[in-house]
Amino acid sequence: MNRPTELRDHQRELYYFRWRLGIAAAGAVLLFTLLVGRFFFLQVVEHDHFHTLAENNRISIVPVVPNRGLILDRNGIVLAHNYSAYTLEITPSKIQDLEATINGLAALVDIQPRDRKRFKKLLVESRNFESLPIRARLNDVEVARFTANRFRFPGVDIKARLFRHYPKGELASHAIGHIGRINEADLDRLEASEDMANYRGSDHIGKLGIEQSYEKQLHGVTGFDHVETDAGGRAIRTLSRRDPISGSDLTLTLDSRLQEVAEKAFGEYRGALVAIDPKSGEVLAFVSKPGFDPNLFIDGIDPVNWDALNNSLDKPLNNRALRGQYPPGSTFKPFMAMAGLELGKRTPSYTISDPGFFTLPGNAHHYRDWKKGGHGSVDLYKSIVISCDTYYYGLGVDLGIDNITNFIGQFGFGRKTGIDIEGETSGVLPSREWKMKRYKQKWYTGDTVSASIGQGYNLATPLQLAFATAVLANNGTVIRPHLVRSILDVATNQLRMTPAAKPVATLPFKPENLELVKKAMIAVTQPGGTAAKVGVGAPYLTAGKTGTAQVIAIKQTEKYVESKVSERNRDHALFIAYAPADDPKIAMAILVENGGHGGSTAGPIARLVLDYFLLGKLPPPPVPLTEAPEEEHD
């Protein structure tokens, strides 16, 4: 049986073909539409974003660190400047095996264990992945050797950086301070002050003294280079630049030659000296002995030097002039004398009979004078010249601690002077309120007796003593001390004097009272005075006052014998002075730790400084006394 023949349905096939073709065409249109839409999104909508990414991939913004301002003394002698040197730097984010890279570099460049240790410390402290120095101050051979092998060390480069240098070394180190690498605390402070952007590319910041307190003026404004780079990140050309603005140059009030004379005058003694121009408040010399070499701190001090400085018994890092607090001893007496006269508790003719001690009514305790047996008849003038303790014991009781605190406080005791470097301490000018707050105890009259001769709870910094002396020399005119004389804006070449030497206050002292006290202070440096050595043979008159501050207490039945006391427990020697006495150009305070008597130890230092400052030359060796007090003291 034959099967029927199947006939093709061309109409049906054509229908399915058109249907499939329509589906394919729709799909193609859809895909093309999506492609166009994505193209539009990337090219139009996201244009700015991808344009920026592309530019960043091609152009790098390189910060240009400004030159740090110079620091000069009042005569233009450079105390801090900059120099350029090559530094080998690693960008950690571009290194896969950091240790292997450093080992490889060590074969080309001298990298010591301390360099590795310092680099790791920087790595921990760094919050970004910018380049960090592994070796500074490369020599020419090292630079050439690395350059020839640079292709082996992606992420490592040599850069020229500015380094700080202090050509005078230890001289005035506590006043000038130093810079150091920016650490975590510095970064926090910069971010809080919104100065972070200005420190891009900067590694160092002022850490102490002028370098710290005038950081804003010294640092300058960071510039930027827009640099075209290749695929390997290497610079091809600079497209544009915003120049950095150099930091301002600071001229200090310090006289570096006078400073040198003063520091040498201390010899091996520890101590401090502050000399001020009483008419302007300019600090002429600012000594804290021993000092330190600020150059050691620039790249991070090594452990050996740090241990030597930090663990030294002499504490060279302690700024004694600014932060050292010592009993002012008998240098307190001229200010007490002014209080007695101004507040009507004493007259020039008021006289006591000094038996060599003082007692309070109903109390057998003897407050001893430095001279056993006493000074006999003593008035206010003589009390200053021979430094009679007994006179001031009685004066203190008659004044009372409230009057002492209020009156003496006018000279700056017990509060910061406001000098233009950070870190000043306020000392202690005791009061009833202070003792209750500090010791939870009430004030006793015996406390007043001790305070009257600058002992007891009294503490003052050498800066405070110099400031108070300047106020006295300046007849009560108070001018804030300062270390920066002028600031030169290098960009505009404008010179700004700062701060203006305007009086903060004028204390209304009676001229006759000032004259009496000052006359007695002149007599201190003349034959018969406790600092007669200071005035011997000088062609100018010096007004001064000696002081001896106890370090350890001596029982009432015992006598202080210096040779039987260990060197670190001996009395501190103090001396305050101004000269020429009739027209003061310099006022100073000197503190010699464990130096014994003010007249014999601190006084000669003053003479050397005054001779240089007023006569322009070093004085001849000290001349023996023509007339001396019966017993050297105070």
C-alpha cells in the first residue's frame, strides 16, 4: 500500500521564520540599546569621576616642603639654619617584602641597626603610606651606587631633603629648642588644629623652645607640584607648580656672645642665669646648665645618647631657667623691704637689736640668723647690705602672710611671667589658701617667719627672679620678658617687631622707698657688703643681693658645715643684680645648684657677664677683697 505524499506548508514556514527573525532583531536592538546606555553612563554621567581617576593615574600631586625659617641672635649670628642632603626613602605600600628590600639596600648603602630600628619606629607611627627615610645624608658614592641599581628596587628612591642644623651646638639649647620627627601626638595636634594639609611632605616639627613655640611662623606654607608620571610612577615632567612659602626668619633678643660668656662662667657648675633688659623686657641671656646638643634630636636621638642625657644625674634636659623651682633665699629680702616700707610696717630709721636669732612669743624655738651672735643694731638699709635674717623674721610677722602674698605677688612671684616660650612653671608664693589646698593644713605664724627670708614654702624660677629684679630696677614698670625680637616675612620682606615692649603695669611705689632699697642693694656689692667681690674695681655701679637657699634641713643644735655635706645636698647659691645702678641696662638672676654662698659662687659669674655686656670685654681675674664681711654667707 502506498503512503500518501506530504506537501510542504510554505506559508507556515515563512511565518515561523519571520517570527524568529523578529525575536533575533529585538534581541539585537535590546543589546545595542543596553550598550549605548552603558556607553552614555560611562562617558556622560560618570565623566567627571573617570576623568579624575585617569588624571590621577597620570598626574601626581607632589608636596613641596617650604624652607624652615632661620633663627638668629640679636646681632644677626645664625643659631639655626637648613642644608640640603640626599635621603634614601622607601614607600612601604609599594614593597611586598620589606625586610628583603632593606637587606638588598644594605648591600649598596651603609644601613646600620639604628637606621633599621628608626625606620621601623617611623613605620609604626606613620598613618599614611608615603615614603619614609631609611638612611639620611647619603654621600656621592652611595647615591651613584644606588642610582645604578635603582631598577632592582621599585618603591625605593633618593630624595633631596632639607635638614636643620644648630651651628652653636649646646649654646642656648634650652631657649632655641630643637625640631624632631613628627610623631603620633604631633599628628593628633595637627589634625585638631586643621594644619594637617600644610604638613604634607613634612617630616619634622618644633619640639622645644623657640622651635616649638614659633612653629607656625618658622614652618611656612607647603607648595605643590603637578607631575606627569609614567606607568611605573616615575616623574616625566612638571605640569604646574604652586610655590611653597618659606617660613619667617626669627631674630632673637639673645646676644649669643653674652650667652657664651655666661655659659662658660658657670664652668662645671649646674644652674641657670637669666639676663633681661629692664626697659624692653628683651631676654639677653638664657642659660640652663648643663645643656644638650639639639643636633642629636633632629633625626631621632640614638639610644646611647638618649640614655646618657636622660639618666644623667645632672639632668641636662631639665630647663632650669624656665622650669627649675628653688627657694629664693635672701634674694627675697629687697622685695620684703619694699613691702615693709610701702605698707607702713617699717621706716628707714626703725632699728632692731639682733642677738642672732628670733623667737615668737610663747615659743622657745630659735629662728637663727646666719651670723652666730647677731649683727647688733640693724636698720632696713643695713639689713639688706649684710643680709640680716633676724630683721626679716620680725618684719614678716608684722606684715602677716596676707600682706606678703599680695604685695610680693606684684613682682611676678607665684605666677608665670608670660615669656614667649612654652613650659614655664609658676613657682610658689605661699598663702593661707595655697597651704590649705596643697596640704589641708592651716597657716601658722612660723610659716610666715620662714617665708620672710625666702625659705619655707617659697619657690621661684630663675626667670621669675630676673623678672622681679627687672621690675625693681625699672622703678616698678612691669614689662613682659620675651625671646623673639622680630619676625621677617621672607615672602613679603616685611619686618615685624614682636612683641611690642609696652608696660603691662606700673606699680605705684614711693620714690623714696625705691631709692632706699636700691641704695642698699648698691652697697651689697661694695666693701662690707655680702657681694663685695662683684663691685671691686668695676667702673660702673652694680646693685645686687646675695642668696643662699637651704637644700637640707639642719637641726637647731647643729651647725651647717659645707665640707661635711655631700655635694648634691649643699646649699644653692643665688644672686640678683642690675647695672649700671643709676641707669639699668641689664637685670639678672643667677642660680648655682649646690654652689654654697651666693656672694662667692654666683656673684663672680655676674661680674663676668656684666663686664662683657657693659664694657665689651672679659674682665680681668677677680681682685681680692679689700674689705669683707666677718663671715661670708648669704
